[in-house]
Amino acid sequence: MPAKKTSKKSPKESPADRAVEEIHAIGDEIKRLAMKAKKKFDDADEKTKKKVVAGVAGTIAVLAAISKVKKARKKRKKEAEKKAKK
């Protein structure tokens, strides 16, 4: 009769431990994708590189504008709340 194997019980992981593992997995995926994108960018011709750079710059500009609008809304909302309390 074969020996019965018992599995070791791993210590219970806390939600924080799972979150850290997920964050590390996401970071690894981002790193892998960035390296792949860099390789593709390096292999591209000059015309394509200019288009990519223009696209990235445009995206950054849009994200910056969205960020500023959100901050302005929060500021305006706080000022309105202060006025309403007076």
C-alpha cells in the first residue's frame, strides 16, 4: 500500500498579502509590455516613430487636462460648500 501524502497547509494569507502579490503581478506584466513596446518602437522606421511620439504626447496632454478639470471641480465644490455654510 503506497504511503499517504499529506499536503502542507500554507499559512492563511491576509488580504494585504494577496493585494501585494497582485500588485507585483501587475507590475511584472507592465514591465513585460513596456519592454515589448520598446523593442517594437526601436524596430520601427522614422516616420512611424514620429507618429508614435505625437500620439503619446497628445495622450499626455489629454490626461493632464482631465486632471486639471477634476482639481478645478473639487476646488469649486469646496468653495460652494463653504459659501452654503455661511
